[in-house]
Amino acid sequence: MASEPGPAGLLTMLDSSTRRACLVCLLGLVALGCSKKGAPQTPASNGERPPSVYTVNYPLAYFAERLAPEGVEVVFPAPPEVDPAFWKPTPDAIGQYQRADLILLNGAGYARWTRTATLPKSRLVTTADGCRDTFLRTGDTMTHQHGPDGDHAHEGAAFTTWLDMRLALCQASRVRDSLIELAPESKHSIETNFEALTHDLTQLDTRLRGAAKAWGDQPMLASHPVYQYLADACGLRIESTHFEPGEALTPKDIQDLDSLLEQHPAKVMLWEAQPLPDTEQTLGDRGITVVVFDPAAQPPANGDFLTVMTGNATRLACATGGETCR
Amino acid sequence: MKDSLYLAWRYLHHHRAKTLLLVLSLTVFLGLPLVMRAMSAVIQQSLMARAESTPLLLGKKGSSLDLVVEALYFQPKGIEALTAADADEVDATGLALAIPMRTGLLAQQFPLVGTSLDYFAFRGLESANGRALATLGECVIGAEVAATLGLKPGDPMLTSPSTLFDLAGVYPLRLHVVGTLKPSYGPDDRAVFVDVKTAWVAEGLGHGHQDLATASGDVVLKRTDGTATANAKLVQYSEITDANVDSFHFHGDPSSHPLSAIIVVPADDKAGVLLRGRFVNDSARQLLRPAQVVEGLNAQIFRFERVLQIIVWTVGLATALMFVLVMVLSWRLRADELRTMTRLGCSRWKAVQIMGAEVFLMVGTSVALAAFFGFVIAHYGETWLQNLVLRGS
């Protein structure tokens, strides 16, 4: 009988304990099937790690560091050898930004990679937005047409906004507001820190305006088109070239410079970093004084944003006669 | 009892065709209501769960059901589009988080959903392999898409051309799969997620091409100071790579770019009420609670189910009568057989036990089969059932 196939055979084969075990398995399967499926419907949490603030340039990192309460980690992840405005972060680096609790963007088209990167909108703060009615243009606009859509232009906005100290202060105020939102319990300390930063930036602004005032309407040159906001804020007449501090001037560069000087007879030229001695000599031969004005997009080897800007103001004031040279 | 069951089994085994026919008839009779009940419960439950987990949905005025179906279940309904400015407007209130949703396109027959990173956290979607979206041209695929197409991080995926017969239309965009999601047992499993900007590129609102400043003469028709006009030879990119990503740009005002809907996640209940108040008198847009809309849909499903139940029970009654008839006729035909059994010493009661065991085995098998199908439908047919209902609506 036990060797018979089919249900009867099975019934005969199974003793009572085996039947009980099967029943328990069946009930277990049913219970498993009835249990709630799917992923949890709650937003992802950042766990226990300290709040982090990621920035796209050093000035914003400096503002955040000055204002943030203890325990907030401020990170500016761009490698030191690249200009953060043109940096292309790896997917891993973008992943770090995505995990940040607050992402501080500069605005005005700074850090082009942010236009094509996927960043969490809820944690993005564009600090320069709303600080000016319109941003200055670089003048490198190319209008073009292809297909039936008509003309369109890839306009470039000037993005070194923080060289206008009032704009920098406005950006810092955005940093303050977002930090208060991130750590509301530290509102008082953030506001106290902001007052100190306001004082420092206002002093810098006064010195830069003083230096520019002493120079008056006289023309000035710049090695790169990065001083638009400084010029706009202080009323300086700056024409820009595209010279690199670490590269020697080519004959064509010198020819272009001479043509520019005919239209724009400048006696002072702003450089992002100290140019090569030969370059300084060439400029000196034309009666041009080199003034290093570091935009401080990257952290300096020594000091911080404030010391770099103070140095810039001192050198500019010395060159323009706004202050006695030390 | 065991021997009665054995004899019954031998009889049924001998008359396999008749037994199979009767078991199948009974399975259908018993299974249909069970399957219907399971289907209805699953659909209502899963539709409701997703709708309830979506606090508010902003869309253009029109069919609220179409809006919910397209934005939550990714079934294209051709709803009118909002603009990115509407999402900015919600964000600017400070009352809620706006999650943009761009739907309507397909990628290899699966819905292409343009959204922001906030969507993944909002739905609690977890990565199974690879990483999150990082840049333009990348996609993260749901578990079912990955399983069906056999895709993994690093593989390419094409968007379906939106204008099949329009030669001047938008060509497919080659996406890069960078991650797959764990199963969530919902519409997200069969979606291809991209950044909303990538969705705009896929539908032709943004593009990348050769740099006109350095393009050769046979591409540029006219070049004046600050202006260049290119001819049709200008190479437009159909794939976004590290090398050309910077050339991608959008025409027109970015705030005018279309969004199918916006998932609005209020900071708290009060913020939700305030927001709803702001849109009450809006003539062009509607801010609705998806749960309310789905409740309406469920009510329709319930009404339909009632009608079906009446039909099923009528058919079932006919099947049951047929079963009884078959059994009675069968016993009549087996009168000689029963008489022989009695002569061999089998009691009348034993004969009844054997007949009863036959009925028990057939009905038992039918119940087991019906329960099995009901269980399978209820637990593994959720997405399939959702699609069946939503596509038809």
C-alpha cells in the first residue's frame, strides 16, 4: 500500500508528525506571503554622522566655516591644483555633494558642472541669487543658429561675485540663513559670527573703495577677466587680457598688449598670482606696475580668505596711492 | 477511512478524463470569486498605499484621475504640462518640498521618468547595484526593468523616439545605466529614472553640438561678430559623455520647461492645508490629494466587482448543479459495481464512504488549486494587475 502513487499513497506514507510539520511549513509560507512587502516609505536619513556643508569654492567654504556652529563639517572637495570654476568632479565627488546636508552654490553660472549634475534641490542654496538684479556678462557671448529654432546664445555671466565685498556679504547672509535652517538651535552663535564677518567684510570693502577712489578714472589692466565685480563695485576701468601667471608672454601677447595700451593706457595691472620675472620686466618696461590680486577661489597655502583679501587691498591701495606703501 | 480513500483514489485515477473535467470545473467555480476578491483587494490596497504615501500632487486642471495615474503609476495619459516655474513657486513658499515629475516618454518600452534626487528618498527607493544619478545622460532602472532587459550598471539604454514618423523630430538618446534599484513591488520597479534635465534633453528641449567657435567652414554658413549660423551638417550628440557634457544646453527660459506633475511634500499638516488653500481658486492648476482620487477609483472598482460577482455566482451555481448531476448519474451507472461490492462483503456504509471520499478528493483538489491561484495572483500579480487596470482606464 505504501508504495502506491498519488494522494492515497502519500497519505499512507506520511506519519502524523510529518503531517504536522508540513502544516506548520504551509502556515509559515502563508504568513510570509501575508507579511507587508516593499521598501519603507520614509525619506532616507543621514544617520548619526555630523551635518555636512559642501561648497563649490573656497570663499563660500570660508564663510561657512566662520559662521557654522561647532560640529558642522564644512567641505570644499575640489583638488588644490584646479580652478573650481572649471573643475569637473567625478561621479564619486558628486556623490559626496549629494550626501551633504547643505550644498552652497555660488550662482552667476559659477562651477559649470552644477548645471549638468544631479543634485538634491532641497539642499541646494545658490548664494548669489537675488543679490543683484542682473549679473555682469563676460563679453564672450557667441550667438548661433542651427535648425528651425532661431538664434540662441550661450551667454557667459561673470562669476567672481565675491570680489565685490557687498555681494560677498550678501552671499554670506545666505550662508547664515541656510545654516540657521540646518542648525536652528545654534541661531544665536551663527548670528554673532555673522556680525563679526560683516565687520571684516565691510572694512575690506571700505579699503578697496578707498584704493579705487585714489586711482579715480585712470585705466587699469587685468591678466584675466575675473575682476568684473571688483571693477563694478569700486568704479575701476579694467580691461582684461588672457595671460597666465606661470607662462611667458608670447610675441603675439606683447603685440596685443601694446595695441590694448594704445586704447587703454593703463599703469597698473592686476594679476591672479605673481607673474614670471620676464613678464614683470616686460610690463615694467611699459610703465605698468604688477599688483597681485588673488581672487582666492582656492584656499591659500597660508592664512585664509580674509588675510588674502587684506593683502590684495593693501597691494592695490599701495599701487593706486590710496594708502602709504608698507 | 484510509482504505476508502485508497479505493476512491484508484477509481478517480482510472477515470482520469472525467475526474480532470470535474476538478477543473470546480476549480473555476471556486477560484473565480477567490481570484476576483484577491485581485480587487490587491488593486485597491496597492493603489491606495501609493496614493496615501503621496501627500499632494500639483498638476494642470483637467482629469484628476489621469493626473494621478500618470504621475504616480507612470501610465501615459497625455496630461497637460506644468512648468518648472510652478515647482519653483511651491519651493519659494517654504511650506513644502516640490519634487518634479516628467513622464510620457519611454525607454525600451519602459516608462522614462524625469525627476530629482529627492524622489528616491521620498519613496524610500534603495539602490541594489551601482550608484545614484550624478550627471546628465545617466539613468537608474527599477528592478523589473533590470530583470526584463538584463541590464546592469555600465550598460547603455536607448530612449524611444517620441516622434516615430517625424524625420525632423527628436532622435533617441543613449542613456548610461549607472544603478539598479531594489524591488519596491510597485510602479517604480518598471520605471527608468533620469534627472529631469535628461528628460528634457530626451524630448528635444536641450541638446549638445560641436563648438561653433571652432567648427569647420563647411558647417558654418555665416559667421559675423559674435554670431554664427550653422547648417544641417552640424553634429548634434545623441549620447552624453564626459567629453561633450559641457556642450549640452537648453534653449529658452529654463523656468518654462515642462513638468507633467509636481509631488508636493508639505513640511507638516498645517503647511499642507495652507498650500491647498492657495490653489483652491487657481483657474489653471489643481493641487489634489491622490488618496481622495484613488478612493473614487476604488469605489468604481468595487461597483464593477459587485456586478461581476453576480455573474460569477450564477455561473457557479450552474457548475455546482452540473457537478451534482454528473455525480448522481455516475452513481446510477455504477449500480452494478456497488452491488458487486456489497456481495463481496462491503457494507452499505463503506460504499457511501468510498463515494464520499471521491467527492472529497475532487472538491479538496479544486479548493487547493483555487486557493493556489488566488494566492499567486494576490502576491505576485500586483504590478501586472495594476497595469491591467490603469492602462484600460
